[in-house]
Amino acid sequence: MSDFLFHQVSEKEKEEIKKEAKQIMNSFYEKLSKIKVKIKEPLIERKESERQEGEGSEGNEEFRDLMFNNAPNKQEGFIIAEKKKW
């Protein structure tokens, strides 16, 4: 069994914690609001912003084989990748 003892937080302590957290957040907000950031316009200008649908180009079989050889988990021609595991 663990040697840790847990402290029951009283209502008074909860209110103090909330008050302190609010003060920290307000202080942080005030400091952030003083920061001035210049936003630059994008330098790339295009006549069209979307690509035209079509047949596409043929894939590179050598690259595909390399990718599959490096993939740790694969099944029936698909690479099995992690999801939301940071």
C-alpha cells in the first residue's frame, strides 16, 4: 500500500485556490495584452488558389517500397500509424 496521505480540501481552501488562480490569470492576461505583434501579409500571390482535379501523376514504386520497408506496422498494403499519441 502507498505511504501517501491525501489531504481533503476544504471549501475555504477551494475558494482561496480559485482566487489565487484568477489573480495569476489576470496578471498573465495584462502582460500578454502589452505585447505588440506585427502581422506580415503573405508574400505569395497566386492567380488561382485551388488546384484543378485530374488524373494525377503515376506514383513512384521505389518510394512506395521504401516507405513500406521502413514502416513498423503494416497490413495488406496499408501503413498502420499512431493516432493522437504525442
